[in-house]
Amino acid sequence: MGVPPVTPTARTRITAAFTDAGVTGQLHATDIDTGTTITVGADLESPTASVHKLCVLAALYRQAAHGRIDLRRPVDIPAEGRSPGATGLAAMRDAARLSLRDLAGLAVAVSDNTAADLLIDAIGLDTVNRTMTDLGLTRTIAVHTMRELYATLHEDAGGTPAALTDPTVVARLRALDPTRTNRSTAREIAALLAAIWRDEVCTGEHARELRAVLGLQAWSHRLAAGFPFDDVRVSGKTGSLPTLRHEAGVVEYPDGGRYAVAVFTCAAATTVTLPTADAAIGKAARIAVDALRA
């Protein structure tokens, strides 16, 4: 029996969910096992913000699977010189020592920028980009580390964090220009997740550990909010910058259904807190997955 086609009604409802929340949005959802997809503007390039940490972890575990790096290798982390951020090592005050795989856990669980940059330091941005190219994701490109990304925010805001809510300042941020920052498309990020779940990035224990790490995220106010069920597992990674709220992840149902979903949004408002935009990510993802399961 063939897979029924996705109806245009689902796309209309997804677009309406974005509009009602005051955002423009792109979405790509795919059934990992059948390849059936639903898309809304999925090929538009967007700044990835912390969603790009998915690419860093994919490259890290692929290198480990090829025997080029030991995930248990310890890294000494001085108290000074850490990447900016409100969570994880950036918010801690004392020197620490962690393995690469524990840094990977922090990079996902609390979107730790310092942890992500230490991983990038270990494997190099060139390796991250080469891994994406090897996987056929030619529009997924990293041009700087998290510390470098935040340096552009600091410079473009004139060193005044409050200015990042000023529409005039926001309009000139390099971090929001996909030609000058880390970037991808919803289609390619969803394809990366599908590849991880299909053992195409790495295999065996490395693949199982990578998927487990991607299930550690503490935030549940975006993608996971659309699937409030005890028996549905959501593994995801958020990304946030002024006006941008993204999340990409995999939704796994108890009947074996597996769906990779990437949702990128841009709000008209420059306010830091916009719960309707966060909720729209989960709502749009749920509409897409329900359509794929129909």
C-alpha cells in the first residue's frame, strides 16, 4: 500500500500558525523511514544560531567513529576566557576538567556555548563543514565559533546589550544575515537529523550515544510542547538570536514512527520574550507530524 500524499490543508494550517504568532516560518518534516515529507519555505537560508551545534556534534561523533578522536579525552577549562552565554560553563566561575563527550552533553542539554566552542577547537570548523559536505548538505555552513558570533553581536550593538531590542540595531546585525553567519535551511537540518537516526553519520555505539546526547535538551517550550505525551520522545536542539527562534529535532512514537522536523522562525517584534512564537514551533511541528502519520 502506498503512502498517502500530504494534503495542502496541513501546509495552510502551518502557515496560519506562524502568522497567528506574528512570525514568518520555515518548516521541513520527514518520515525517517518512508522519506515522505512536508515543507513550508524549507529551502530559504537562515542563520542557524545554536541549532548549528547539531552539526558540531555530528562531526565530532563521525570523527570518533573513524578513530580520529577519543571522546573520553579530557579537556582542561580555565576559569577565564570562556565563550559568552547564560548557561553551563559560561555561568560557572571555577576551572574545570571534562571529557569531550561530556562537553557534547552540555552543548545540547543547556546549549552551552563554551562547551560547543571547546568541541570546535578540538576538531576544527573545517571538519564541521567537510562533514556536512560529505553528507550532501552543501548549504549548511559554519563561518565562526559561538564566541565569534557573540563578538559580532557585541560590536554591532555598540557594546550595549539593551540595544539588541532596538529595531534599528537589529536590522544591521551580522548574526541575522545568512550570508555572514552560520547558516542552513530547514530541509538540510532535518536531513541531518534523519541521517543521524538512520546511522548514516556514524554507526554502532557511536550512533547510539549521539542520539542519546541529542535527547538531553532541558528546554521543552518549543518543539516538545507540541507533543505532550509520556510515550512520545522528542530529541531536539533550540537556537535563538534577536527575533529568531528555531528548533530542530526528532519525534519518536511508541509504534516506531520516527520524524525529523526543523522549524525556523523570525518574529516581527524585537522583544526577548515572545511565548506565542515559541509555541508556534511546537504547533507547526505537530501539524506536520500528524499529516505524515495520517
